[in-house]
Amino acid sequence: MLRFRLIVGLQILMMGALLLSACGAAAPDPTPTVTVNPDEIRTQAVGTFAADLTLTAFAAPTNTPAATVTPLATFTVGPTSTGGVAFGTQPVAASTASCYGLSFVSDVTIPDNTPMTVGQAFTKTWKVKNAGSCAWDAGFKFAFTGGDAMGGSTYTVPSSVAAGAVVDVSVPMTAPNKTGTIRGNWRMSTASGQFFGDEVYVQITIGGASAPTNTSGAPAATSTTAPATATATATP
């Protein structure tokens, strides 16, 4: 459209120039005649056209690509270590109660490495002391903690044992069907399972055939199913 208008303008200017030259032959015009050079008109028209193209190019929007948003790296929090619990074949003792204590005094029956035969019934008795500053409450438990239980079962303290008191704790047992040195570990705990004090043990040797005799010392057990007993022997 712009080129068309430029061409029409040039044609009008040229026609006007021709008319002015024709009229000038009839009578002299005191006004100076303006000589129109077609080449100059075309040069001005081309320059105007080029300027319009430049302005159009500046006015046109540029296709600038949008900035790409790069997501930040995501860090995954690893599991927090809370401390492991070792697994084994022996019972796991709970945390120790601070004011409770037990100290081993002596073996009343079945000294270490007492010879036994397979299936022989006996009662193991330990003399122990309440070495803590708190009394043992009724319901405290004297329980197997490792080795070979030899048929022994957990003993429950029937009544309170004062701090400093010395008592005998007895557990009926039976020599197992194996040979060699056999040992079982036992320990006192609160009713909720908090072990405390010395861990005591019974240790026998088996090397012969089975025998029905009972080799327990005082107090003697009349049955292998009899409950364990604890007897206070001294109270400070």
C-alpha cells in the first residue's frame, strides 16, 4: 500500500510540472518557476519508504524466549539412627533400678562343678544380700538370664525384703540330658523387669547315666515341680 501511494504521488507531481510548463508559454509569470526533478522525488520517496520500514521493525515485538526456571535440588532426610538392640539367645536385661541391689554371699547347696547324672533332680540354693538402699517389694522376680535353665522356673518374691537383709533363694532343677559342664545364670529384677545386682549361677558336671536320687542340700525339694523359695536368714 505504501509503494502504491508513492507511485501515485510521483505521477501527480509530474503532471503538475507538465501543466506549469505549458502555461508558462502563454505569458511570462513573475513568480519563479520551481523545477521538479523526478530523480530527486524518487530518491526522497525511497528514503521515506526505508525509514518507515525501520520504524516498523523497531515497533514490532521481539520473540524473546522466557527464562527457564530450574528447580532446586531436593534433599531427602535419611533415617535417624536411634541405637540398635542386640539380639541373642539370652534374655535382655532392662535398665537397672538405681536404689536396688543384690550381692552374692555363698552357695548353700550344689557348689560349682557338682557331679550329676542325666535326669537327676536337685534344688539350687543361693545366699544373697539386699545390697541396695531400697527394700525388695513383693512381686520382685528371680529369673533365668542365660545358659541352661535345667528346668528351673522364675521365682517371685512373696513379701518385702528390707535393705541389708540376707536371704536364701532356692530353685528346683533337673540335670539335662547332655554331658559336660552345664551352667545356668540367674538374676533378680523388679516386678516390671528391671534387673539389678549380681548375676549368680549354678554349675554342674554330667558324665554318667541317669539316676533318680536327689542331691539337693537344705532346704531339700520333695518334687521337681515345687516352687522356688526364699528364706530370710538375717536382718540387720
